Amino acid sequence: MKTPRLLSIVMPAHNEAMGIGHSVDAVRAQLEALGIPWEIIIVDDGSADETFRRIGEAAAEDARIKGLRLSRNFGKESALLAGLRAAGGDAVITLDADLQHPPALFPRLLDAWRAGAKVVDAIKRGRETDTPMARLRARLFNALVSRLGGINLREASDYKLLDREVVDIIATEIPERHRFYRGLCDWVGFEHDTIEFDVENRAVGEGKWTLLGLVELAMTATISFTSAPLRLVTILGAFTLIFGLLVATEALLGWFSGRAVSGFTTTIITLLILASTIMISLGIIGEYVAKIYDEIKLRPPYLVAGRIGLPSEAQGHAELPPAPRHEQPRQ
């Protein structure tokens, strides 16, 4: 039977000081029951509370618990990347630190991996613990990104098991800075399997996602995986052209028939439609240009401010590809 020499657990955490100890205990209990070597890597994403101190206390009791502290809040996607780069396991499980991703699913994730899956997706069967508004936001987000980006995000989550080969590809071979973890796990291909789970109640505290945060993540995911919004600019241009032709036709017919044409209202409506179309188009193009600008600056996706039980090589910026060199023409 296929058994990992080491199983890594990656848990991003932000302001989870009140519940991180309980989460570590629950995850550790499940890992001990598996009877295989393991490590837990908790990435403190620039928390403003005592999260990193609590991680240090847990690590002092068990050396298999390790921690990274980012220099500021870079976001969950960067925290996941930092954890993946620090993980050394043959299989790596990523899950949230609030225990809404039940650790009891570990044996089933491993069974799917042993059966040959390189990526095992834990998908949400139910969201009874979420508010109706949260469920609506999640459905709209998944539907939008799935349709525009061409990736399958049906009830997807960041609760996954990745084979070492996939971890190496996502963590080191994909150089983009603005990342969407769920989308990348689907994009890489390989053998996939899915396991359903019911979202648990948070042990402590409240959810960190806001409507603005989801909108920003949806924009990053859409821009990263599709150029469909740019095609929308062309479609808007075609519609305004058709509208302009209709207005021109109506004006010409009225002129030839000797009817007086009231041009003020028509002109105002036309200007409003054209101006709106132009502004929307510029906004869409601007989002792509902004992402390109961020990418070509080659800034690291995160900076490590502290480590517990991990070598200095666990810093993401040390593993980024070098900036391209532009040779000067010879005189």
C-alpha cells in the first residue's frame, strides 16, 4: 500500500489566536491516528494578535509543529504559497485554521491519493452553517469564475490533498504573483478525485471573508484564467455600433419624410451609452494592465518575518525566478 514518507499539513491563519491551539490539537489527533510521519506548518498571514506566539507555544510542545510569519497581511493565496514551499511531505493537505474543513476527512483524502489521484479536492456538500447571503455570494463567485475562466469550481474549497509532483509545480514552476490556488489546482491537470464534506461551524471567532474581498478574489481569478472580459469590450463596441446605426437610420428616415427630428433627447441618450461603454471598456482593460504591471515588477508574493522549526530557505522570495536581463547591443 502506498504510504507517504511524510505527510504535510499546511494551515494559513490570520488573527486566529483564540482558536489556533484548539485547531492544532484537533489536527494532531487525526494525524496520530493515521500512524504515519507528519508535520504541521501554520502560516501566520501578518496577524495583529498573538497568533504567532500561540504557534510557538504549540511548537515548543511538539517539534513536528512548525510556523512561518509573514511580514504583513499578504492574503490567503500568498500564505498558501508560503506553506507549500515550506512543506516537505510526499503528500500535502491544505485546510483552513478555523476547522470548518474537518480533519476527520484525512483518511479519505489519503485513500484517494493512494488510489492514484494527484489532486484530491474536498468539495462542499452543504453550507448550512453559512448565512443565506454568504451562500449566495459563494454560488455567484463559483459560477462567475467557472463560466468565464473555464475551470471547475463547483462548491470548491481550499481543502485539498496534493501530490509532491503537483506541489513542486504550483510552488516553484508557476512564476505568477497574483494567484488563485483553487484555479491552479484545477489548471495543472493530472488525475483528480473529489470527496464531499459538510462545512463545520467555526470553533472560535468569525469568518474573515468580506464582500469586497470576494469581489477582488473573483477579479484575480477571472483575469488570471481568461481573456473573456476583453472580448466583452468588443461585444460592447458591436452593440454601440448597432445602436448608432439604428439612431442614424431613424434620423435619416425622418429627414427624408419631412418630419421634424428632435435631436436633443437622441443625442443625450447616444452620448450616455457611448460614454458608459467607453468607461466600462477602459475599466476592463485597466484591470488587465494593472495585473501586468504588478507581475513585471517582480516583487515577491510574500516576505517572511519569522520562522519556527523551519530553515531560512523557507522564504518564498529566495525561490523566485530571476528578473529577465536585457542585453545592450554592442557598439
